[in-house]
Amino acid sequence: MTGKLLHHLGIKRPLRRYDDHASDAAREALLGEMTRGAVALVSDAGTPLISDPGYRLVREARARGISVTTIPGASALLAALTLAGLPTDRFLFAGFLPSKDKARGDVLAELAVVPATLVFYETGPRLVASLDAMARLMPGREIAVARELTKLHEECRTGSAADLAAHYTAHPPKGEIVLLAGPPGAPDKPGEADIDAELLAALKELPVSKAAGRVAKKHGLDRKVLYARLMELKG
């Protein structure tokens, strides 16, 4: 893609491939070029270093005192945020979700409590699996799928993870995808019966004082009140 663009603009410059599998020798060669003239790091899709190779090259260039500057360009995560209509005052970008089910679930469970819009990159073949995992681990969250941004077949769909999974099961997606999850809502205030159940469950593992303390800390309640209630339940 970069070569086609340069050709279209009538620019003739040598091109070298640099990716995560580039050798130390390849990086050294580029650093040597930087001491003799300008070198541009470009990406065929998106912004270099944003889930894209280049971190080690830029870090080493800076360490050697080589001047590094940046020119803002295409960024799928920012384009998706501006398109999806989800809160943007606070967001967390977490790159690509793992391909394995357990690892994917672990990441989503860890991030589910973050009070921010979550942004991931995803591939077409893995999208439905990720949406299914979100339906299990992030119920009630507003989800958005932004696909083929700035291109001819651009689309952005929002809804529940389950509904989106059903849609993309019936219509397998192609192209580059950004997957977003809106921030979690305020947790429902537990009722007395729920608190009693949690106290008794905690009592199976802990002494009365610590069991009351665990439930009090979880819900922001008075430990002494819960201690007294647990003694009543015990009795």
C-alpha cells in the first residue's frame, strides 16, 4: 500500500520492510541510515506503534540521541471512538484481544471493572468469539463494532454483545475491525436478602468478624452493622 501511494504521488524512495520479526541487524541498519539522513517509519494500515511495529526502533533511536518527530495520521481507534457514540471522556485501548478462549476471558474479566470505554482491535474470524465472551463477562454493556473505517464499506453497529454476535454469525465480517465496550453502569444496590446470602457464604470461609468485613468493604456498608446481622443469622 505504501509503495502504491508513493508511486501515485511520483515519489521514488527505497523501501524496507520492518516488522516485529525484523532482526537486530535490520534495526541497526535503519539506525545507521538515520545518522546519515531522514528515515520515515510508515504503516500500511493505521499509525505506527499503535498495535503496529516500531517500538524498539523508536526507543533505540531516542536512546542514541537521534531526533524523532511524528506527524499525526490515520488512527483506527480514534476514528472508532468518534463514530461509535460511546463516552470518550475516559477510554482504555488494549490492543488485540488474545486468540485463545481462556486468555481472552481473563483479559475481559480483568478490564470489565474499569470505569471507561474499552477499545480493542479485532479480526473478522475472531469477532464472534470475542462478542460471545463479552456477552458472558460484560452483560448489559453497550457494544460497538466499527469496521473498514474510512473505506468504501465502512460500518458501525451498536447494540448488545449477544445481538451483535448473532448478526455477525449470519453475516461473517471482513476487513479491519475495532471493537468497543461502553463503560459499566453503577452496580445495583443489593437487597437485604442478597446481603444475608453473601454474609453466610463468606462465613463458610472466614470467621464472623472477617466475613462481615469482606461484605462491608465490597458494598461500602458499616462493618459493625453487618457483624451484628451475621451474629443474628448464626444464632
